[in-house]
Amino acid sequence: MKNVLIINGHPHANSYCQALAEAYKKGSASKGNTVELLHLGDLNFNLNLSHGYAQRTELEPDLIEAQKKILWANHIVIIHPVWWGSVPALLKGFFDRTLLPGFAFKYKENGPWWDKLLAGKTAHVIYTSDTPIWLYEYFFGAPSVNLVKKRVLQFCGVTPVKVTGIAPIRNSTPEFRNNWLAKIEQIAANTF
């Protein structure tokens, strides 16, 4: 059995991303995994890393708890919409404030390399987009995937990272959305 942390990066409480997060939770729990669901819209924290890494900003209690859950998890699922080709500010702020040096990675003193402090974990990124997947990936280069998969998760040592894109969402039918909810539940049930 695995410890699974699902992070919903959509700020709205009743979003389709929330429904996807609930479907993943249901599927994963059905196989006996322990699942925690973190809706970032419910957390109270400042998105802005005001001083960069030059000066430590005290973490709010919700971010301290989030860090504990990240360390606890064997498998991390990040669900988010694509806005302006990337992730919502809420999710980016969460990464900036939570995945800090000394927690998620540590630069080595004499060189450009770093220690990947979240090594040993796996992940799945699920994103929704109004742009068709083929267009988002091949024409635009899937910037949110590059950010979340490569520059965040893999940078911190999380690998492998699976990616699932769901699109187009705008003007999609209830049947399309329900079919994807069932697929995500099935994917979660078959992950381990």
C-alpha cells in the first residue's frame, strides 16, 4: 500500500479539477492506498516569495502541514488547469513557498549541481486545457508540463512522472467530462 497525496491546484472549490481529484482519490483508495487530498484554494498562505531565497519567510501553518504531507507521500498527484499556457498563480505560489532549499532540494557548495531531496517518490500530473492536447504539446511545447514535471518534480528528485492531459474543456459535454472522471478513477486504481 502507498501513501498518495493529491494536490488540486485550481483555486475554485467546485471546479472540474476538484472533481478529477475526488475521482483519483476514490480510485486510489479502492486499492487500499492511504490518500490525502490537498485543495490549495482552502489553504491560507501568501503566494509571494517576497525576498526570494535571500531571506527566509516564515511558513504559515497550512504550508508546514503541506510539507509534512509531501514528505509522507510515496506518490504525488498534481491536478491543475492550464491558464495562459501555465499553472494558476496559486499553484506556482505554492511551489515557490513550499518546495524550498533544504526541504525539496539543496544546492552543492562548489558547483552547479544539487541534491534532490524528494528522491524516491513518484508522481502523476493531470492537467486540463481549453486548447486541444496536440496543439498544446506540439505547437506550444506544453509549458505547464515542462514546469511541473521537469523544473519542479524531477528537479526535486521525483521520478517517474506520468502526465495526462484532458482537453478541450471549454464547451465540452457532460459525457466527455464524466468519461474522463471514470478514466482517472481507473488510472488511479491501476497505478500500483
